[in-house]
Amino acid sequence: MAAKFTSESRRKLALVIGIGDYENVRKLKNPQNDAKALSSLLQRIRFTTADQQSDKTLSQLKHVLVDFEESVQSNDIVLFYFAGHGVQWEV
């Protein structure tokens, strides 16, 4: 028999990232504002959000993502949001 979980018994975790300042492409004006607004909204609906993740380097982002992934437990409700440039890297 499967265990039943209510939304109150599950952790709600969110990782919200806003990157607007890039080294080799044009700067974006709104990602940090979008990320901040979404984090605020998520906190009001009882999500635990990581510290504001804005304008990190690739190396720093890798650490943030690994730390977040390692914090997730099997019954968590998880949301990931990214605002910034999207680029296809490896296929």
C-alpha cells in the first residue's frame, strides 16, 4: 500500500536563479527582478527558497545546483526557475 502524503507533510523547496549580467552577450534588465518577485511569491505560499541566486559564474552555479540537488528528499515538492539567456550548449 502506497503512503499518502498531504501537501502539509511534504517540504516545498524552490531554487530560483536570475542571471542578467553576462560576459560575452548583452546584459538583460529583468532576470534579477523576476527571480526576486517569484521568490517572494513562493515564500508566501510556504516554499523554502535558497538564497537569492543572481549573476553567478558558471562555476558558482554548478555548486548551487549540486547543493540544491543534494538537499532534495524523495517526497519533496520541488520547483526550479531560471530567468536569463538560454543557449544550447551540448547536444
